[in-house]
Amino acid sequence: MCGIVGFVGKKEASPILVEGLSKLEYRGYDSAGVAVLEDGEIKVRKFKGRLKNLDDNLKQSPLNGTIGIGHTRWATHGEPSDINSHPHTNENATISVVHNGIIENYIKLKEWLKKKGYEFYSETDTEVIPNLVDYYYKGDLFEAVAKATSKMEGSYAIGVICKNEPDKIVAVRKDSPLIVGLGEKEYFIASDIPAVLNHTREIYLLEDKEFVIMTRDGIEIKTEDGEVVDKEVFHVTWDVDAAEKGGYEDFMLKEIHEQPKAIKDTLTSRVLKDSPINLENINFTKEDLEAFDRVFIVACGTAYNSGLVGKTIIEKLAKIPVEVDIASEFRYRDPLITDKSLLIVVSQSGETADTLAVLRDAKRIGAKVLAITNVVGSSASREANHVIYTWAGPEIAVASTKAYETQLIAMYMLGIYFGEIKGTLSKEFADELKEELLQLPEKVKEVMGNKEYIQKYASRNYMDKDTFFLGRGLDYAVALEGSLKLKEISYIHSEAYAGGELKHGTIALIEEGTPVVALLTDDKLKDKMISNIREVITRGAKVLGIAYEGDKEAEQICDEVIYIPRTSTLLAPVISVVPLQLIAYYIAKQKGCDVDKPRNLAKSVTVE
Ligand code: M6R
């Protein structure tokens, strides 16, 4: 996910572009850049890192010009670096392009262009676009962009400027968002409405393959065949703040709602019915797997909780014993890791100090390291031997939600992948799991339908001082995540316990009215869990059950039940965690807490 902007008018372009980009940083902030037409030449400034680097540079040495394009990057193809930053230009800088999306056939296009004599400098897919436009340019920018995009596969929203048509921006989208802002003798393009709201509230919402041709004298929308499209103007009534969060009150709620898409994106092209799991560049053989003396999963916080699910999955599906540990503990334990071990590190940011320290120690010893991370170009992704990216998109709220979900998906894919290679998993069971994995986005969406019920539950329970989460098997791992979510954003003390363990001490804390959230998704362990629920009810607890639709027993024993759609027991964590995230969110909101930026916390813990 990246953000693009463009401006043509009578004012200086670069401050407007930078201000627009500042509203799109939520889409990625690995690098930022602008291209401005100054004295008839395309001038590009682009820097790795936050937008501030670009802003500081432009303040010190401004670019003067009234037309330009800008970009803020969430790296996918090529690590974050100055050279991989956008805008990209052709070799003699006559065409410049900003792009959000992925050009899936870029390798083919690149090879083809190379044969025609074009040179490439970055690792990006985007760099083919200005060269392709240049190849087709015969004096009409729109025609050249239309021809170039007809050769491109994948998703894109692009803005293009051309030295030979210095008053014009041509833009188009396919499967990536793009809007047009309509001002007085000035026009804007942007990936999202907030980027233009300080200038105009009149917007065109572009459809796929609608081309915008804008100069300071006017704007035209055309199809790729050149037919003019008559578009309705959309008047924006909401304010900038709400718009950045896509209309949601907070990033956390937005990110909870993005989970079905994040899961789908993480599964795409890796899990297909009736085909073996495809983890891109990861190619272990049966011999490799059998040669590992130990497999460790090491992480912190929520990522550690996903590792607990990973352990069960890999052990069950691939029959490989796995040890899970907290990074800050593991590193000082003199762990029994050797040059024959496999270390799996899990980190949304890929920058957590303790996790990186473990990764580096393991590499020094000669162990193989596989990183599961959400951030392309992060230290974990660069330093590990193998990477599985979780395609959750930027996670801005401190409390991790969609990253956790996609980490679970990575664990399932890895478990099935190992099982398929080792031959420990029957084809029937693997196919069944794959089919169920592909259904998860819809099932997660269904749970969101319970929002209002959960909100009411929160309004009755937000004054509680303590909450207990109980589960057995995978439900216990999810209970830990639910408990972490509640305490980090609502500041209510909470603990997660394995159902059978409570009576070994902690049950002493249960008294009249103590809230308990009990997970009941494991059919094999359900009777045991019911007994554990009875134990706390006898001591006065009020119990909220999380159970499958149609579970009458849960209804009979618990005070209240939130129902979730049925799935294979192994996959249940992906669904059962959603009500727990929503409970934490609504309780924190009722208490008036800042859910996106809870006290004492940072999104990425880069110190020990
Ligand atoms: O970026 P990482 O996944 O390495 O971060 C690990 C933890 O700091 C993180 O999961 C933290 O526990 C979250 N705030 C939990 O919501």
C-alpha cells in the first residue's frame, strides 16, 4: 500500500504535494518523493524514511513549479532506499511516474524493454511504467499512458507527468484507489480524499480504467479508447480526521475491519485448492526439515501469542517438535540453538529489538532463520534467510489486530507446507484445511456482525477491575491474546488461564461478579472446559462464552454467549479472537481511553 498525489494549478506544487502526502502516511512511510516540472525540466527529490526527510530538503532548497506528483511508499518490490523510492523516471527524465499497486508482469515487461535498449536502476516493478510510457510516446501523453497500461497486469493507480507536455498530468487506476479533487483552476489526484480536503471538497471518484487528463485550464475523464466520460461530482461532508481513518473513529477499529482483506491478501497465491502451499522463495526439502535438530519460534507480545498457535499447528500437521519463547527471555537463557536449528522469528514491525537480537545471535551460531513480518525491508526481513510476509498493510494502532490474524495465517501455511513436504499430512486433510482457510475472510466478516451486542456487553462491564480469560488447547493461546488486548488499551487488569490450571491457585481470585470470558471452540476439550466454567460459576463468576453457532450447552451454562461461525478446531483462533478484540476496543472506548495510543506503549519497541 502506498499513497500518491498530484497537483496542477497556479500555486507552488511542492508544499501542496507534501501536505497531501502527510495525509497519506498511514498508507506507508518507507520513503517519500516528488517530481516537479521546474523551468521545463522534470526535477525529482526522493528520500528513504519518513516524509520529514523530504520536507526538510524541500524547505532548505525548494523546487519551483506549479505542476507535480508525489508518493509515500510501503515497500513491496525492493527494500526501502532512495533509489527504490518514487517518483520513477525514464533514463533521460522526460517522463515521471508515481504508482500505488503491484505490476505483476513487470519482469516480462522489463526484459522486453531491456531488449529495446532501456536501462533500469531500481529493484521496483514501477520503473517499467515510465519506460513503457516513453516507448509508446508519440506526442500525446494520454495515448502513451493508455497503450502502456494496456500491457500492464496487476493493480495500479498512477500519476504521470511529461517534459514535452509540461502543463499536463495523466492519471489512471485499476484495482488501487484514486480520486480527483476539483478546485478553481487547480486540480488534484490522490489515493485518498484527506489528501485534498484542505483545498476542495468536490471530488471525482474514479472507476477502474478511467483516465484523467488535467491541466490548469480544465479536466477530462476518458476511457482507454478515448471516449469522454461524464462523471458526477461527489461533495465531501466529513472532516479530515474522520476521513483518514476511512470514517472509523479510530485506527484500531478500522484495522479490525480490515482483517478479512488482510487474511485474504496473505493467503492469495499461496493457498490454492488442490495445490501444494506456495511460500514464494522458501524451498525446504524433506531432508532439510529432517536435518533440523530443533525448531524455535521466538517473538514478543502479540507476535509471541501467534507463535503459541504456530507451535500446536506445526506439531500437529508436520510432527515437528517446536519450542516457543519470549525473545527477551530466550536471548539470555543460553538456548540450545545450534547450526542445525531453525529459528522462526515473528514480528509485525520487523524491528523489535529483542527479537532482532535473537535473530542475530542465531545467525552467528549458524542456525537458519525464517522471519514472519509485515514490513518489507524491515531489519528482520533483510537479515533472515527466509521471509514470509504478512500482507496486512500498515498497522497504525498500537494494539495489534490485523497483524496477529495474518501471523496466524502464516503459521497455518507453514504447518501445512512442512506437513506436505514431510508427508505427515494426508492430501484430503490438507485440501480440507486449505478450503477452510479460504473461507476465513467471510467468517471473520460475519463475526463483525456481532458488534452491537459486544458494545452492549462493554457498556455493562467497563467498570470491572479484573477480567479472566479461560481456554484449553488453542483456546488458551487465544485467551492470552484477548487478555493482552484488554489490558493494553483499557488498563483493566486481566489474566489468561488454561482452564485446568485455574484451580491450582488463581481460582482464589474469583468472587461474586468476577467477569470471566471462556472460549469453547475445541470440541474434544469442551466437556473439560464446561467443568472449568462450572468451577468459576460456583464461586460467583459471571461468564461470557465464545462458542460456535448452535451450541445450546454453552447457552445453558454461561450467563451470555457470543456465537462465531463453525470452522475446523485448528483454525478457530482466527475467528474466536475477533470478539475478544472488539470487547477490548469497546470497553476501552467506554472508559474514554485513547485506544490507538495507549499510555506507556509504542508501536514498535526498538529498545531492549
Ligand atoms: O512489531 P512486533 O510484532 O515485533 O511487536 C511485538 C510487540 O511489541 C507487539 O505485538 C505488542 O505486544 C502489541 N502492542 C500488542 O498489541
